[in-house]
Amino acid sequence: MSNDSENRHPNDDIEDFQSLGGLRILVVDDDADTCILITFILESYGVQVMTAASALDALEVIGQFEPNLLISDIAMPEVDGYSLMRKVRTLSPPLGGIPAIAVTAMDTQEGRDLALISGFQAYLAKPIEPDDLVIEIAKLITSYHSL
């Protein structure tokens, strides 16, 4: 005999949150394949996605695109994701307060702690599981709009 939670698929959890359709999300990663994958996942949920290959590109794009959420790699050349997040947090509202998810292939407790201190609200390790990404976005958007 099984209970309902054993029969639920992670995608079912999305029903517990508002729809992702119509969101604008900025994805920052120097790896083109990661940008393509995240874009593919998010567009399948109706999200409008803009990508940037560096933190410097992201800072140029963010004011024009006005994303509802930021997803950023940590390990990037020139300016890393931690520094990007600290700069984003200095922007005028609402951009300075947008929810943000750090993604990295170097999954350490120190990295997680530094991501949160830098201003990210969530942290996901690569390779990113599509269901985990979408659920985390839904949670952040829901909590952001309930403030």
C-alpha cells in the first residue's frame, strides 16, 4: 500500500506554487551548454529567458531586461558569481532585491555559505536537475511576492 506522496512526481509540486509563465529570468554562465540547457528547461514552462556569458554582460543586461529572478554560475572568469551578486544587491529597487539562485559544479559547504552571504537565496549544484530548478524558482518567486 502506498501513500499519495509516493505517487507524486516532482512536477506535481509546481501546482502548489504560482505559474512560472510570464516570468523573466536572467541566466548568467560562461558555459554555453549550461545556458542552453537552463533556457530550454525554463522556456518549456513559459519563462522568458535572457542569457549572459559573464558577470559584466549581466550587469549591462539587467537594467534593460528587468528580470524577476537571477540564476548565476559562481566560477566565471574576470568577475565571479559572488561579486556579481554583491553588485546586484547595490542596484536600486526592485532590481537590487530580486531573488537569485547560485549554481556551481564545486559543491562545498563553504561555497554554499558564501553564496548566501553574497546575497543569493538558493544554491544548486551542477549538473542541475530540471525538477529541482523549477521547484526552487517557484518557491523563491512565491516567497518574494508574499513579502
